[in-house]
Amino acid sequence: MPPLTALSLRDTPRHQGMRRQLIEELQTKGVRDPAVLQAMLEIPRHFFLDHALSEMAYQDKAMPIGEGQTISQPYTVAFQSSLLEVAPHLKILEIGTGSGYQAAVLDRMGARVYSIETLKPLHKPAQSLLKHLNCRAKLFVGDGSLGLPSFAPFDRILVTAASPSVPMTLQNQLKIGGHLVIPVGTLDEQTMLKITRLSEGEFKTQSYPGFRFVPLTGAEGWPR
């Protein structure tokens, strides 16, 4: 993650124009949720990347953020956020803070965001940047595959890393009526699952294939 500088935190008319073009591109790819599109229009994605990558920040591509991690492709951010069905004041747990971009988008949509990251070198700069952006998300360091049981239950849970299976721990931290969105599969390709908790022991699952994320590590993820 880049250090915060006056140069890296400039949101110029050029950046804003590129952001509008990205939103139009996402709409052509089927993103329809107006709250998601508006939040992504307002959040400067280039703030979350090294300044050297700022000209590429609004391409619909994943980008490196250090520590072997990436900021997700904008379409993926939009798709996952749309699946969550975010509404103001919902309590959302994000697994995998990364750069902090996804947390910023969810916060801008009015959610109460809790986000956990396993890598301390990513946690600190994300925390600094989100504070600069007046983002209210609460950030933690720990094993994301185990969630945040002391703050559960959550209305929504979003996992931004590939899991070999659906962690039961996360399902148990979901409110009845809530949604868990998680990519599950091999390290090469995953299917996005939207899991809705219907009752204490009953869940409904919807599947969307064709995604690729960095691995979710931890007790209920891939070995480190």
C-alpha cells in the first residue's frame, strides 16, 4: 500500500472523468444497483493504489497492493456489493480489508462496516486512508476465516478472498434473513455463492461461476 501524500490524494477532473467512464462500463456489463454505482463513482479508487498506477486505476482490472494481494477488479466489487443488497445502517462484516476500497464503498452506501485483515502491513495504511476519507469502518487484524464472533451477529458478511469451502463459523455469525457472499472453489477459479440464512439451521444458496481471488488463509481457509 502506498504512503499518503498530497500527490497520491489528488482527485483531479481527469480522475473523475475516468471514474465516470468506468461506471458506464460497469453498467454495460450488467451492474444495475444505483447505490453501488453511486458509491463507486464517489470513491477515488486511485487513492488505494500506488501513485505509479493511478492512470490505470479505472481500468476494469485487479491491481497489486503489495504483500502478494490485490485490489479487486471493479466489476467484482460492484457484483459482490450488489449481491449483498446493502441498505443504510445494516451491520456488515468484510473478510479481507486489503487496501480498504471495498470497505469504503460499503461505508459510502450507509452500512456499518466491520472489516478484518490477516496482514498487518496492509491493515495500517488502509486504516490511515479510511480515516482520511472520514470512513467510519472499524478495522481489525486477525484470522478472517473465523469472522468477528464478539461483534456478531451480522446482517451481511462479505468475503473478498477464495475459500476452499463455506466456513461454518461465518454462517453461524449471520442473522436470520441475512446474506453471506463468498467465492468458493479451487485456487485457480471460484464460484461466487450468495447464502441466505432462512432459519437457525436452514440456508439457501445461489451460485455465480467464473471468479478468481487471492486465497483466504486461516483456520477455516487455505493453509498459510
